[in-house]
Amino acid sequence: MAIQPVAVNVPFFLIGALLCIVGFGVYFAGILFSVVRLVLALKEPFRSWNEAIIWYSGLPVTIGLALVALDLALMLPAKRRQSRRRVLEPVGDRRVVVALTAYNDDLSIAEAVADFRANPCVERVIVVDNNSKDKTSERARAAGATVVLETQPGYGRCVYRCYQEALAQSDAELIVLCEGT
């Protein structure tokens, strides 16, 4: 029985970057405190405190940079090798739901829906109409698509609605997101 090496997945880069941000934040707070101290002509112990804040702000930055360098130099190659070793499981259920975004696509939407519906793996075609001012909805419905109206404008909102509808209306494993043009 062979012993498998344990992969280290500690996010040193993230921890290091956060430590650098904290260190720089403390440093700039020390600079701001220095300006306030000088304007108000504050002497001891404020001067000592100010020096300590600025001096010790370098500690998290140094540790953070060391962690980032450690991750990049030692951990990144192992993480990359590990990600290449992992094989994705084959998709057992080849049923597909197609979600199309549409905005004033009446000239092309029916052909796109018909092309997707002709594929034997496609279970359902959903068209999300994002406030079209032409006959996009009617032509998509006539071509056999399920049409959903998205009243909030914007491409991002339309894409989000495509995913919502595709996930809610089907148990298929694959979702294909395309534009209706």
C-alpha cells in the first residue's frame, strides 16, 4: 500500500496579500497620526507611539511578502501539477438546456431556436427577452422556445435571468448560454 503525498492547499498568497494590505493600512494610519500630532504640537508619549506605529507597520508587510513569495516559489508548481492530474468526471446525462439572451433579435432568433432544437441533446430552449421593441418574443415562441420576459434592462441582468430560468425549469446537467443573434 503506497502512501499518497498530501497536497498543501493553504492560501499563502491570499494571506500574504491581506497582511500587506493591513501593514500598509497601519502605515498610512501612522502617517495620518503624525500629521495630527504635528498640527496639535503633541510631544511625548505621542511621538513614541507614532514612531512605533510606523516602525511596526513593516512587520505585516514583510511577513506578507514572504508568504506571497513562498506561495509563488514553492507551492504554485505543486498546485499546478495537482490541477493537471485531476480528471473531470464524464457527463452522464447529455441533456442540455439552451438559454438565449435576446434584445431586438427578431431577424435571427427563430433560426437560432430552430438550430438548437434540431440537436437531439437539447431538451429545452429558453429565450429571455430583455424589453425588445420588435417581434422577438413572438418569433421565438413560434420556433418552439419557452419565452421569458425580463423587464429590468441590461445584459448582465438578462444573463442572470437566463441562468435562473435554466436552473429552475430543468434537471439537465448542462446549460448552454448564447446570444440570440
